[in-house]
Amino acid sequence: MIYYTLSFAQYYQHLIQVKVRFKAQAQQKIWLPTWIPGSYLIREFAKHIESVKALHVGTGEAIKLHKLTKNQWQLQNTQADEIEVSYQVYAYDLSVRGAYTDDDRLYVNPAAVCIGVEGQEDSAIQLQLDVPKTLSRFELVTSMPVVEASNTTYILNAINYHELIDQPFELAEQTCISFDIENITHRIAISGRHQTDLKRLAADLEKICAAQIRMFGEAPFKDYLFMVMATANSYGGLEHQSSTSLITPRDDLPKSSEPAKPSVNYQRFLGLCSHEYFHAWLVKFIRPHNYVKPNLHQEDYTTLLWVFEGITSYYDDLMLYRSGVIDQNAYVDLLRDQISRYLSNPGRQIQSVAESSFDAWIKYYRPDENTNNAGTSYYNKGALVALCLDLTLRQHGSNLDLLMQALYQRAKNGQHVDEQTLPQLCQQLTGHSLTEFFDNYVEGTTELPLQQLLAEFGISLHIEHKVWPLGLKVQENPQGLIVQQVLRDSAAAQAGLSCQDIIIALNGLKASTSLLQQLGNHTNTAPHITCHAFRRDELKVLEIQGRGSMTSAAKLLIEDKNRLSQWIDHPAKL
């Protein structure tokens, strides 16, 4: 067994003191992940580690450490001894991925804090948490088994290191409620200031969770925890096998005044919960072949994030409807918004969802002013590829529910997903090859056949064209118009305008959004515009042949409720 002790005595300085005791191999290496599964960006957790030391447990004699790489150390021990490694971690990351401590909250993702012992990652883990008396009012929430607990000391167990880093924990003042589905206890724990109607939240989440369990036939976990942090405006979620860590604006949580039809804010939070819960099947259990034991030292590439995030993004909204939490019109509105985001993204014609998946490490989590011009989202476009795949499968007598169930059954037999898995299963389910579908819409950038497919299932899709004046997206402030985005090949781009330029005058008049729209909204005519703008501290005078650029949005009309219901109402069974 490997023993970890985390002391939070210096929580006010955002420091965690960590001690790790283990039976070492000669020249033992230790390491810390550089990224956390479910969030595909190198996070460099090791940058927060300070003062790493090692000693023999029996003699107290110091052992030299040699740092091999940014996240790996080697002990200069010559024989198998019991060793204690100690270090500090700076914990001030208020997100769902790292660690954070202050007088309101102690939150830890072990991947960001607990070093691994090379060659012993399969060893059993004991984790002790030492909490100062000043924070004894805190309650512990986690999906890890708690074997001992007092106000100031907790002892938890994990099967091995991979299980340890998949189970975050939080110590804070918690508001809790639970519900059961088929003998599976689901807990909701909310920290931070809020006025949540817990009974309403539990009732809605119970419906959503039950709908997902019904679709797959069973759950791949014995209990489940929704760990929620309420803040002013932060938003995000990270999936784990038996829990999810969520951070949400407190205004997205339901109050006693929440209407029967969920508000837009509350619907957003329920969609986040639905998304992360669906990941318990699709990501944590049904996995890409190389993510069974991912390489946490460096980027671990896959072209399949459109499957794991995109298909999940398709189902997160659909499950809100199937559970009865939202009505048919609300679901169609969510679908419209998803399609509008896709249509307003010119980068969909440049980058495929397979490429977007592969490049997540360098692009998705690091957007810049060129992102919308050159890239697409494996969440957004992936969800619409999933929609098109579902409707295409239905044309051939099958559906995406059956595909998900088949993937789940394969995962239960130890089979995981590679690039050929979905095309092969689609052929098995339909008797038809869908190779052309995957070539065009996954590997390629062919426009998705949304209008044709939706029309066959009772929805009319109308594309509404809008104009970006001169191809610009701007923000008005007292300095002028700050350029936020320039559409590629637009009039503004051809004239040389760039992001962060500050437009101060157009045709000799003070720049404003209304003047920009007046001069640049036209798509058929091209008036000449003289633009004065600051780039950094230098004044530029640019001549623009002013013509607006077209972008698009979706409008959906339900034409046949019966055909629509055949698609969205009921999950099929194998």
C-alpha cells in the first residue's frame, strides 16, 4: 500500500503539505501527471510543486533527489527501502481541474497534487486528510470510500493510483440532498453561497439520470455524486467514473420561484449535469483504446473526441427532453441554437471534426482571434454529426441509441473504441455501409445535410442570413470600436484591419456601432470608407471598399409532430 497524507494547515496561503510513504525500488522514480483525463490540455501541474524532499522512514536519513523532467524525479536510493517523500503544492486554481484552498473551501483533484510512484501505480492507496480545527465545520464530499472520519482527520481508500486521480474531493460547508434510482444512491452537494431549491433540483436530476440509465439498461457505477460549487459567473464540469465536479453561476441553480418550465439559466445547469453524467458511460466506461490507461506525461492523441464529446453533447439536451424536464419546443430551441453556432463558424469548412479532435491539445482550449476562421468545435459540430448519424441510421432501420448500447456491451467485454469501431457497428446495425458518411462528415469538411435529414423527421430548417458590417465583430467603449474578430477575406480583412485595433473614426465621423452598421451592412454595394484606427499606439489610416460579410443562423419549424416524436421520444433497445 502507498500512504498519502495531505495537510491543510496553511490553507490561508493556499498551500497543501503532502507526504507520501511507500516501499521503494532501487533508484525509484516518482512523477506527477501533466494533464487530467477529460480535459485535453497540458496543465503542467508540476509547476505548483515546491520543496520536494525524501528520507528513509526508519533512519530519518535524507535521500538525494534528481529531477529528470518537468514532472519526474528520481530518488538516489540504492536499495529497496521504505521512503517518505514530502513537498508543498500551491493550490489556487478555482476550476474543476486543479486544487484550491482558502477559508471557505478545500478542493483537490489528486491528479494535480498526488505524485505517482513509477511501477507501483496498481498498488492500493490510503489517503489521510488533516484539517485544522479552524475548519472543523467543513464536511467532506467525495466518491472515494471513507474508512475513518472525525472533524479534523479523514482516511480514504482507493484501489490504485488511477482510481485515486479519478476521484476529487471537497471539504466545505455543504448543502446536500440525495435520491435513489434502482438502488443507486445519487448525492448532490453544493458549496458556495446559493439559495437552491434542493427538492426541485433533486426531482429534475432524478428524471434525467433515470432516462440515461433506461437508455443503456444499467449504470456502470454503484453510486454517484454531483459535486457543485456555486460562484458568481464561473462555469464548467469534469467527468469522473462515479462523480462529476461542477462549477456554476449561482443564478443557474433553481430557487423556490423557479417556474415549472425551467428558465434558460436553470436549463443550462441541467444540461451541464446531463452532459457530465452521460460521460459515466461514454468516456469513463466506453473509452478510446489509448485512454484505458492514458499517457499522462504528454499529449495522448485521438481523432475520436467528436464521438466522446460530440455525441455526449447531442444527448445532453435530448435527455432533458426524454426525461420530461423540458418540452418539445424547448428541445427544438436548443437544437436551433446548436445549428446556429455551427452555421456562424466559417472554420467548419477548413477543419474536420476528426482534425479538431486530434488538435484539441493545441487549439480547442487555446482559442484566439483566428479560431472561428480556421477551426471547428468537436463539441458543437460533433453534436450535429451525431444528429445526422442518428437520422441516417433511422433511415436504415436503426438509430444512435442502438449504437450507444452496442458500444456499452462491447466495453463490458473489454473492447474499446478505435477509428473503425463506429463504421463497423453501423454496418452491423443497418446492413449498409456508411463509409461515405464518415468520409464526408467526420474526416472531411462536406457541409452537413441538416436540411434534408431534419425534413424527413418533421422539422423544417430555414437558414437566415445575417450581415457582419465589413466582416467585423466589435465592442464599443469610450476609446472607440475594439475589433474582436475579422472574418477571413472580408472587406475589413482585405483593407488590413486586425483584432485589437481600435477604430476611432469612419469617413471622418466618430466611430460607433450604429455608424459601422450604417456604412458596412450592405452586401450588394461597396461604398468607399476611410477608417482611422489605432494599432497599439500607432495611428493607421485604412481605405475599405465597404461590403458586409454574410453569416447564418438557423430557424426551425415543427412541421410534423408525429414524425418528430418517432425520432426524439423513446430510446430503442437492442
